[in-house]
Amino acid sequence: MNSQTKKPLLEVQDLKVEIKTKVGSFVPVNGHSFSVHEGETIGIVGESGSGKSMTASALMRLLPKHVAKITEGSVRLDGKELLTLSEKQMRKVRGAEISMILQDPQTSLNPAFTVGSQIKEALRLHAPGPRRSLRSRAIDALKAVKVAAPEQRIDAYPGELSGGMRQRVVGAIAISCRPKVIIADEPTTSLDVTVQAQYLRLLRELQEETGMAILFITHDFGIVASLCHRVLVMYAGRIVESGPVGKIFANPAHPYTEALIATVPSLSGNQGRLRTIPGQPPSPAEKIVGCPFAPRCDYADARCRSEAPPTVLANGDSEHTTSCWRAVNQ
Ligand SMILES: Nc1ncnc2c1ncn2[C@@H]1O[C@H](COP(=O)(O)OP(=O)(O)OP(=O)(O)O)[C@@H](O)[C@H]1O
Ligand code: SF4
Ligand SMILES: [Mg+2]
């Protein structure tokens, strides 16, 4: 897909989130700008703590209260600015227009209610219609995510289902109201590899049917390669590289992306032992001077350690950006 020719569904500009803790404040989402188009899947990839879930929560306006807040930026969904909506208005948008599948399906289902009542609640809140049809619409939602025997499973409690099945129910709730954008935050971590592959296939099928845009958050560049059109690589709260998946795999412009790709044996050609990136990301409390990746970067020089690199086009390509001094020097 040529992302330049279509109007974006989601447009994020200069988004910043600040977290205040007893020991000080830090910025887990530091000036994100990106857009997502209809029918497009964007991967957000980065190590633990890089700010992927904070980005998702900020887009949903579901940041932890009294801890984190959006301090700058704009999030437009189909042309509508979300950051200035009242909480009441935002509740109508959540679920109906933008929906999130959480990292842990165990915690996103309430064990005390049947799966049917939880799907019906989502439909009642976000896609009101005649009441008598709610049960049949909930069964349809389970069918859409390929839950076998949905007429019986609708009356099951989450604890009576397998992990993979629970994941599908969470997916059913998220897509039941046909949102324009769905954010899937590591929905596969608790699943085994076969269930994971089935689930990813399912998401793609649903996308083909509905044209929804997907933001797919993961640690795993292998998943990005198989599922996503474009990728945003996050490091220490910043998007350090973005562009079409094929171009980034063929020609990563940021040393961190290069290192992440090298951690996936099937992509890097490094068969055998999984490589890890030496060193640790900066701790949130650390004051960063220069490039945040410099302590772990083989190419770091004096300027990298003293001045933050700007975001520039990689290889002069308008679809591919990176924040690295090496790209500036080209
Ligand atoms: N409720 C919270 N209170 C204080 N700090 C938080 C809170 N939630 C997240 N953080 C901090 O914000 C930063 C970004 O966290 P985030 O959860 O977005 O990371 P992530 O990229 O999703 O990581 P993972 O891959 O482990 O899910 C981290 O430094 C984290 O410790
Ligand atoms: S700016 Fe310097 S330290 Fe940072 S990634 Fe590029 S080469 Fe490495
Ligand atoms: Mg997370």
C-alpha cells in the first residue's frame, strides 16, 4: 500500500507523556509523530520499558490517573481531535471507534461474568441496537473470531476456557463494535506458538473484511516481519526509526534497529542461539544527554554523547525516517 496516497485514519503529532513519581519526573513518550491508514498494520517494536504500552494508553486516553499525563501533542482519529474531548465524549469513542486488546487476556476479562455478558456489555455501550438481538450479535462476534460452538461458549466463564480461547474472546470484545482502529498490545505473549500464528492470521482476516487499521505492539521483530506494513522502532520513549517493513529489514538505518533484527535468528541468518543486545536501556530516572542509544552503540562518537540526533530521512526516502547522526552525515 502506498501510505502517501491515502488519507490517514489516525494522525499523531508531537505526542508527549509525562510521568511523575516520588523520585522525579520522566517522559516515557517523547514527541511521537506518526500516522496510520485504513487497512494498514503498524508494528510498534522495542525492548521492555521503551514506552510502547504508554503510547497505546495515551492514544486511548487511559493513562494511569495521578501518575501520567499527556503534556503536548495532537491525536486525530478520522479528523477528530481526541485530546480535547471530555471524558464523557471519549467514552463514546473508546470501543466504538478505537479499541484496545490488552497485553494480558487474563486481566482483561472479568472472571465473575460469562463471556457472553461481557461481549453484550461492550455492544450495549458502544454499538446500541435492539436489545433482543444482543445475544445473537454476541454469538456472531464469537463466530467472527472462530470460537468453536459459540452458542455454548457464550455461557461459559473465562476460567472455563483455554488461554487461546480467552484471547479470542478478548479479540471478539475489541472488534464487536467494528472500530476503525484497533491497538493490540502484545496479545500473543501468553500463547503457544501455534495458537499465536492462528491468532495473527485471524487478525489479518478481520482486517481484510473490515478495513480496520491495526497498531500491533510487540518485542518481536519476527512478528513485525510477518504481520505489519510499516514499523515504528521505539527506544527510551522515542521513535528512533520508522518506515515500511521491507525497507527497514533490507536496510535498517538505526543501529538499534540493526541490533533488534540481529536478535531474530530467522531474519538475521544467525541460526542457533538467540542473540541479545549488550547493555541495558537507560533507566527512567536517568538524565539523557546526547543520543540515548550511545552507551550501547558500536558507532557512537563524541557528538553522539553530547548532542541528541535529529529525526531525518533515511537514504533520502520520504517514507523512512531515523534519529541517528550517521544518517545526518550521509
Ligand atoms: N503506572 C506506572 N507508574 C510509573 N511508571 C510507569 C507506570 N507504567 C509504566 N511506567 C514506566 O513507563 C515506562 C514505559 O513503560 P511501558 O509500560 O510503556 O513500556 P513497554 O514498552 O510497554 O514495556 P513492556 O514491553 O515491558 O510491556 C517504563 O519506564 C515504566 O517503568
Ligand atoms: S546517533 Fe550515534 S550513538 Fe546514536 S545510534 Fe546513531 S551512531 Fe549510535
Ligand atoms: Mg507494554
